[in-house]
Amino acid sequence: DGGITQSPKYLFRKEGQNVTLSCEQNLNHDAMYWYRQDPGQGLRLIYYSQIVNDFQKGDIAEGYSVSREKKESFPLTVTSAQKNPTAFYLCASSMQSGGNTEAFFGQGTRLTVV
Amino acid sequence: AQSVTQLDSHVSVSEGTPVLLRCNYSSSYSPSLFWYVQHPNKGLQLLLKYTSAATLVKGINGFEAEFKKSETSFHLTKPSAHMSDAAEYFCVFLGSARQLTFGSGTQLTVLP
């Protein structure tokens, strides 16, 4: 079955360390996104990519980096420069072609800095 | 620029009464619009989507939404709330630039 997979589901990191969150999709979607969700807040866009080898900063890109070397994969690195990295991270992908539109979400990764 | 606004951050209803969660969008193009639900500590689940077909869209769990271009709205409704509907609901916009935009979310509380 096609879908979007995030791993791991839970992640613990020591302060000062970089960590990479995985997001893979087999839906043949061109666009992929990373969002951050904090308790009591909505989802805020970190980075998005509309095509392979291209990506743009979202609203809160500072302290994060991404790559899009393959269509299927859009990993997010939370760097030590991110001041408050503990959050729930959600990956999404979308496709819009003719009259067909769809968007899928992963199940999320909960990152805790200890 | 495209945007989506959820007009209520919190909505409380009694079990068995109707639910209305409001969403307005702003776009120069015909959008694709989605409603997602997120239960505590869970991922996002698609309730329904509008993609320029029928303006009244039926989703899962008895939810439906009506796309009204004249009002730039896509409000989510359910005739009778159930305790299990208590969750956070997100209106999501997919514009011509293939950019997903989230509303700020509406927390639905269902009172016994």
C-alpha cells in the first residue's frame, strides 16, 4: 500500500547533538513538507520541497536543515542551533495533477531533548 | 498569497447536539481543501476533502463540509456530536503552488 512513513516514532536526544528525522513516501508525490507542533499550538511549517533537489524555508526554518536528493525522501535534521527542539514533528506530501489532488501525512515523530 | 483561517480556537458542544467548525480561505485560485482530525498523541486523520467536484463533501464518522466560493468558506459540520469526536481539527489548504497551508486548529470538546 502507498503511504508516507516517518521514523522513529519517539526520539530522545542529548542537548547539543544533531539528530535526523526520516520521512519516506512511495506515493510518487512531488511536494513534501515538514511541520512542527507544540502543545496547544497549530502546525508550523519548517521546510518544504516542491521538487527533487529544491527546497524552501518555511516559517520557522532556523536551526533546521533538509535535503531532497530523491523524490521519495525528505529527511529533516534538527541541529544544535535549534533552541527549543522538543516537539512533535510531522511530515507530509502532496500531489496536484489535473483534477486529482491528495495530501498524506506521516504518523509523526516526537522528539525530546534530555 | 494563500491563507486559511479557522475562526474558533475552541468549540464546546453537548453530546448529541450539532457541531460547526468554521474555516475560511483566501486564494486567487480554486483551492483543494481538507479537514483533518488529530486525537491526543496521534497523527492526523483525513476526514474529508474538496477538490472542485461536488460542493457538499461527505466524510468519515458522519462529518460533512460545504464549499462556498461566494463566502470563501469550508465549514465542517456534524448533526450529532459523540464523545469520541473530542479532538483537534485542522482545516488545510492546498493551493496552486502545491503548498499545504494549515489553519491554526480548533479544539472540540464534547460535554456529556
